[in-house]
Amino acid sequence: MKTVSYLETDTLGFYGDFGGAYVPELLRENVENLDRAFRSYCFTESFERDFTSLLNDYVGRPTPLYLAKRFSEKFGCPVYFKREDLCHTGAHKINNTIGQILLAKHMGKTDIVAETGAGQHGVATATVCALMGLNCIVYMGEKDIERQAPNVQRMKMLGAKVVPATSGSKTLKDATNEAIRHWINHTDAYYLIGSVVGPHPYPEMVAYFQSVISKEIGDQLIAKTGNRNPTKVIACVGGGSNAAGAFYHYYDQPEVELIAVEAAGLGIHSGKSAATSVLGSPGVLHGSFTLLMQDLGGQVIEPHSISAGLDYPGIGPLHAHTISTGRTKSFAVTDEEALEAALECSRLEGIIPALESAHALAVLHQIALTPNDCVIINLSGRGDKDMNTYQSEIQLQTDES
């Protein structure tokens, strides 16, 4: 009897109970054409050659696998950082946008629309649109535009039009809503989704384009230690693209523990949280059947996180499947714990992480570790974009002392 991989979907795009394509009739042809184009083009030698060339020569891959010596001393085992923060544009998001922009060009698309929360996907999309000479519109929550101003400036400098989402919580969920509305009204546009969310085939596509992360981890770890498999891989999860990439080649390696870290906000049960795997229930969000935070009437509960990139009321269907089946363990980290971890990383390793990545770092204080462990943390982005938040926190600590 064949063992089904965690990465395999059925013909409707479901990972177990989660996935699918729940889209208006106007978009049905779009997603079907996208699926056909993805399968006919993105596994060819031509695509692989162009994708690999751009990842190496433009993005700056492979990114280092860094042994964090002072972290390792503190936690009593080898702790490695996968340095996605060193990618061009400052985060893992560029891996996916390179793959999707090649696909969009192959499909003859000239107008690109995207959503963004922390701004890293928006910057990455604006970057590849500039590279390929394509038009770019990025929807971003009005609240996120204020707290991620440097990334807004970068998108505009790259030639993108940034459109504020002014409904709801004015964050990532609402930016995604507006991007989908734009796509419905402009069906000739290409919607470049930034995470493993949305209708099939987007979750599968984005995970595939991000899988370069775990492929490199295995190659680099065997060169450093003689063993391809760590004992634990840790990544933060909002929608979950960096986690899907870091976990990809380990899903079917049961000896490797996969740890997804969500944003607890002010506390899991505070009413100001984004810990979907704890607070969520099955339902449809942004085109897929997944876990999301909703009330008894099926209305989305507004999430909260100090991190714009984790401020999302759902998770991708691949993560919903692997968490619900126990393959992936989920933890939640509060705003305060993430800030403390960011300062800890900055002062122990001289690396200022993005607030999203700081959530992954913080979970080291929650899990049991032994000297036999080998831990990989996916450092998904750099902290430049979060300096205003960090500055406020450092000033607050100074004032209190």
C-alpha cells in the first residue's frame, strides 16, 4: 500500500480535509488555467534553469546556515539560523515572487496584483515586476501602511502602486480581500499571492517555490555535521510560506520534529490574538477550506499581533492539515515574548530579526532541549522594517528602568 506524502493533494487540491478552490464563477477559469500552466511549465528544464539562475544571481542564494554559537551555549545544543534575512529585499518572500513572475510571464500576463501585510511580499512583488517590466498594484492594510512605512516607500520607489485597505482591522486579511476583489474585476490580471493560502493551486505552488529553503538546509547541514536531518525545524506561521519552505523536505521524515509558531498577541485567550491553530475552526477563508478564527455565525474574528506579517485570522491548508494530524506541533508566542526574543538575538548574535522571525526565536524558551538536539530556526526576515516598533520598546524599557 502506497504511503501518501503530506505534500500530496487530491484532484480537488485538498491536503486531507483542507484545501480546495472556493472561488466565484468569474474566477473559476482563472484558477484552472493557472493550475494547468503551473503543471505544464514549472517542472520543465527551461523553468528550472531560469528560476535557479535568478535565485543564485539575483536573490543571492544559497543563504547561509549559521551556527548561532551564543544561542547554542545558552540553550545547550546546536542552534542554526537559516539566514533568509540575507535574501535580496530582506526576506524569504522573493523566492516565491521569482517563481510566480516567471509563470505570469509565461502566461502572457502584464498586470500583477498582490496583497501584503508586513510589506515584505509587497516589496518582493514590486521588485520582480520592476525586473520584468510589468505593472504592479499592491493592496496593504491602512494600519500596516502606518507601521511598515519603510516598505511602503520601497514599493513606491520600485514603481508599484500601493492601495490602502480601509475596511475591517485594516491589516493583511483586509488587503487580501481587496486584492481578490480587484482580481474579480480584472480577470486578465495575475494575482501573485504571497503565502500558502488562497484557492488551489496557490498553496501548492507557493510551498514548491519556497521549498528551496529546506533543500538548502539539508545540503548545508550534511556538509557541516554529516547528517542531513536536524532534530527540530522551527518557523513562524501566519499564512505560513516560510514555514512551508523550511518544512517541505522534512514532512515525510518523521524523525524531524516540525514546530510552527503563531502569534498569541496579548495572550491566546485575550481576544487580541492570531493563534489560529488553537482558536480556529474549519471554514472557508480567501478561497480555501482551512482553519480560521470565526464566531458562531461564521464571521471572521479580527486577529491581533504586533507583527504585521502574522496578523492573519487563518493558516494555509497544508499547515491546517499537518497540525490537525499531529505532524506539526504548534506553539503561540505573545507580543512581549517576541520583542524580548528580538532583543536577545540582537545582543547575543548581532542579528536584528524581523518581528515575525522573533516569534520563532522565542519558542526556544518553551520547548525542552537536550545536548543531542540539532535545531534549525528559519530566520525569515530582517528587522529593518520593524525598527520603529523596536525603538519604542527599547525606549519603554529604558524609561521603566
